[in-house]
Amino acid sequence: MTFRKVDLIFVVLALLIVGGVASLPSPRDRNPKVPANSAHQAITAESQCTTCHAPQAVRPLPAQHPKRQDCLHCHARAQG
């Protein structure tokens, strides 16, 4: 089996595309972290987030925020 020049170009381009996609930031990198204060450190289940972040609660989520219940999927806990 012999490689042609076009095969080598295809492999290089495929590796560049895969490498480029792998280097994109994940949602956890772009989103704000969960604060390191005592109220947030006491959270043991993601369902507790809605006590403060429900539409009529103390600090509601912005209107454009996705309606999800897996907060820690996108928001990493801050160290502290």
C-alpha cells in the first residue's frame, strides 16, 4: 500500500480539524464559577439551586439562561 500526496494532505487536514475542535473551550471554561461562599458550599444537590435562582426567588436566573436542572454541568465549583 502506497500513500499518495493527496492522502497525506487529507490526514494532516483531518488531524488539524480534530485538534482544533479539541482545543475549543468547554462550557465550564466560559461560564461563571459557583461562588465559594458558605451558602453555595452548603449545596449538596443541584435541585437546591432553585431555592435562590427560581423566577420569583432572591436571585433569579436571566431570561436567556437555559432551563436546565444540572447546574454543575456548566458551572464549576470555585476553590476556596
